[in-house]
Amino acid sequence: GRVACEMGSNELIVTELVFNNQLTDRPPEEIAALLSCLVFQQRNCSAPELTPALEQGVKDIKNIAERIGQVQVDCGLLQPVGEYVDSFHFGLVEVVYEWARGMPFADITKLTDVQEGIIVRTIQRLDES
């Protein structure tokens, strides 16, 4: 509960990620990239090209989201499990990963069809979270 109180949004999934040690052995660049799914809201964009470690991280987050979604349904929430899982958008994982590794912004914008302003806003929101 104390961990969740410190977070602004997505408390359940972040708490589960922390307590299931899903972020412990990852470098900061991967953590930032994976957590971008919590703040990126655009549904339709080009598919990112992910490293095997990032692909596994996406799978792990989706699995945890599925478990949370099922508990919510079991407790009477009306949101279907799939809808909850789909509320996390992974379209900027590659972009945030490369940004965190120091790639120039001009090169980052070539990795996706997402508008530059949305990329900047997502990175800023990630920093605020």
C-alpha cells in the first residue's frame, strides 16, 4: 500500500512490477522504455523493433496486467480483462529506449510514425511519473 500511495497513476501495475522484481535486473534504459506504456496513449502507430530483453519485458507487463484485470473482474469491475491489458500501449518502447541510450532526437523520430510532439510529451510524462 505504501508503494502505491507514492505513485500518481497505474499504482497496481507498477506495484506488481516492483514486488515481482520485473524491473530489478534491468538497466535504466530498459526500465524507462517499458514504463513508457503507462503514459503513451496513442493506439495506432508503427510497430517498434524491440530487443529480446524488451520483448520479454513487454510480455511480462502484459501477463501482470492480465492477472490484475482478472482480479478486478473477480471483484466486480465491469472492464473486461482484455480491455485492461490493451490500455497499455507499447508503441514508443523502442523510441524511449534509444532516447535513454542517448540517440539524437532527429534519429529517434525516424524510428516511428508518431509525431514529434507526442514523443516529447510522452518522455516528459514519463519523467513526471
